[in-house]
Amino acid sequence: MADDEQQQEEYDPTSVAGIPEAGRERLARMRDKSLFTSDLSVNEFLLVRAAGFEPLGLVVGSSIYHIGFQAGAWSKNQEMDVLTQAMYHARELAMTRMEEEAEQLGADGIVAVRLDVSRREWGNDLAEFVAIGTAVRHREGVLHRAPSGRPFTSDLSGQDFYTLLSAGYRPVSMVMGTCVYHVAHQGLGSWMKRVGRNVEMPNFTQALYDARELAMERMQAEAEAAEAEGIVGVQLVEGNHGWSSHVLEYFAVGTAVVPTSETHEIPAPSLVLNLNDTRQSGFRGF
């Protein structure tokens, strides 16, 4: 999408634009001192360190976005491209600002990224997009940035991040695809024909198929642009965001990865005894 490419070009690793004064002071304290903040759990924190990375601090990007209006034809399946573009651009703004905060800390990347959308009471056409994660830096200075030179981003948990690195892969970018789609209404004649019968609704089926495929295709295109080998941890989420009952969004998101070695050996799971309940034990992963 053209606007997304423009947003990529506007990325400024030295920018603190939009960060409030208190936020700049927070980043300065984390940069100049050994104290860090993190939303990682205890297990995730320890595994990220075991993978050779030091957490630097919690980084956040936010965008309050006005979502435009678009009307869909009553009886037609169609993408709502104005709404699709709004959802895409707002998320990119939040992600870019989070990455710019990570740059201020000298980070190699951001792990355990969450990307949330929430409505406010200011109006049905306003939404807040927030990206939040923990900035990290490799302890030995090994370069782990994305091919674009930006910090890598990943929505993998600390455990998955550790396992991925141990198996000879590394994350390069959190990739996304979205599609806002209008599902055609059922005509009276079609409704009458189906009353009391078990029968597939082909126009509804096709609409949801189309919307999912568009979201997945766009996510894969982002991964190809990031020169990735594949995408792991893919989630496909359906949302309505307060639009009409026949307008919905499919949002596909995952972490694009590249290999770091030719061999990909997965460590064997270890036997763990749960000390909280000695009656339960078993094999666990990482």
C-alpha cells in the first residue's frame, strides 16, 4: 500500500517527536542507568537473558486515529478500502513510534510486542492504537537488527523467543495484514427459500473467505519485503470495532524469521516436577 511505504520512508531513528516530556525523561533514565522496566514475566525475563539479550526498558507507541466513513452496497460483498487503510496506517504509526523509542535506548529489537485497539467515548469514529513491548540488546554486540536497519520486532513470548534462537532462527519483523470487509445482506427471496432448511450460505462463506485471504496475503507480502524465510506464531483475529453488524475486520499478525545456521537442532525437553502439587509431574518444553 502506498501510504504504508511512505510511512516506512518517514522512519527517523533520532526522532522523539510525539513523546511527552515525561516519556523523554523516562527513556533518558533507562539509557543512562542500569535500571530497566519490562512487561516480561519472570520466566520470560530469565529466558531472554539466557538467549544472550539484556532488557533495556518498556517502549510504547500510540496513535489516536480518526477512522473515515465508507458506505457499502447493501447486497454486495466488497472490501471497505478506506477503513482498511485507516486500520493499517494507525497500527503502523504506533509501531513506528515504539521502534523510535527503542532506538533511543540503543536497542537491537523489541520482544513480546502487543498491539491493541480500543474505542474511546470521544466518538465512534475515534480509536486508540497502542504498541508496547520490551526493548532488548544483545549482550555481546551481535547484530540482530532487521535488514532495513530498524530494530527487530516480535510478538513471540520470552519462551518462544528463546526456543527460536536456540534452534537457529531469529526474528526480523512483526508482520501484519488487514482487511475490512462488507458482508452482503441476504435478500428477502433468498431468505424465504432457506426458511427451515439446513443449507450453506454461499455469499456469506465467500465473503469471509475473501477477507481472510486478503489479510493473509498482505501479511505474507510484508514478510517477503523483510527478506524472511517464513512466519511463525500467526494469529488471525476477527473484529468489528463498533461498525455495523455486516462490516468486520480480519487482522493477520505473526513474526517473520530468518535462519542463523544451517542446522536446526531443538533441545530435548526436560523433566519438571511441580513443587506446588507433588502429585503432578511430566515433560515440559521451555
